[in-house]
Amino acid sequence: MNPYRGWLTLREIDAAAGLAKGHAFRRFKQLAALREEGVDYRVLDHRLATSEIATLRTQGRIHGNSINVVLLAPDFATALLASLRDAPPQHQ
């Protein structure tokens, strides 16, 4: 059983928004303080969640160089994606 069925990775959110790597992560960092870890999102630590991260990597759901992985609950993922779509383009 997959306890994170329906949860999205930051890579998946970047792809859904049509944005380059890192946009979802930066927005996540802005919004995370307003959310509850363990409920709205989960950080998979590479030392503790080796098999879960390996599965996500095999499924192509995370970037190949990801170490720790952030998973977003469906409601938070939807809100983050909407905020990315509504935001003006960022220049770096």
C-alpha cells in the first residue's frame, strides 16, 4: 500500500506548471511555514526513507540528483501549483 497516493513531488509540480526545476521548491519554501509538516507535506530524509526515495526515483517522480524529497498532500499541491500559475515570471 502506498501511504502517499495522490501526493505530488516538487518535480511533478514544476512539470505540471510548465516551469524549470526549482520553481516549485522556491514557492514551497515560501508557503511551508503556513502548512503543517506531516499533514500538508512530508520531507523524506535520505537516511531514513531510502526505499521510498528509490521507488520515487525509479518511477521518474523526482530529479535524479534529489537527496531529500518533499511530497505534498493533494490540497497543498493544488494550492502551490495554482500559486505558480498565478505568479509573474521569475528571472534568475
